[in-house]
Amino acid sequence: MFCPKCGSLLTWRWDSYMKRDVFYCMPGDMWMSVNLTEQLLERYGAQETADEPEAMPPYSVRWHGRRQYYCPGCGVQLQEGLTCGRCGKSLRDLFMTLVELHPHRGEMIL
């Protein structure tokens, strides 16, 4: 699994508060929540086909910005719609969780 913010390989780290392993991006010093870890595993770890959630928000440069994101399953840069050109899966529905709850080293926090 790859970091959606920098494309680096994610590792597992023990979350002593939640008492379980979660994804961790070492270059970004970014711990992922249990919820995000489970969503990424469900979407990118077990599935072979591109199934987008039904409540997928529309992509907008104004709303989503121009920052580059990466596919957690393939590690390649996502296309403009936050969709992977290789596997067809999207991060649009996880965008707010990534931005608001998962700071990554090097990001400007407002």
C-alpha cells in the first residue's frame, strides 16, 4: 500500500491508544486513523475491480485544489479527478478525511 499524499510505501505501526496496527507514512510522519486504514484496505487491498462508492462527490479543482495525490494501491500519480489511470479507483470520497485529519510533513496547515 502506498501513501496517497507522497506515493511512498506505507508501513504498519502499533497505535497504543487504539491497540492495533494502522498505516504509517514514514517520510511524511503521518499516522492514519483506524477508519482510514480499514477503508484503504477494503478498497485497494482486496478488490481487483474498480468499484466507486455510490455517494462519490464530484471532482472540482476549486474544492480539491491542485495538490498531487497518489493511488494507495498502485503508487502512481492520480489523474485530475483523483482517479487512478491504472486501476480506476478513486480517492474523492476520502479527500476531506485525508486533508483535515491526516497532516503530512511538508504540508502547510492552515
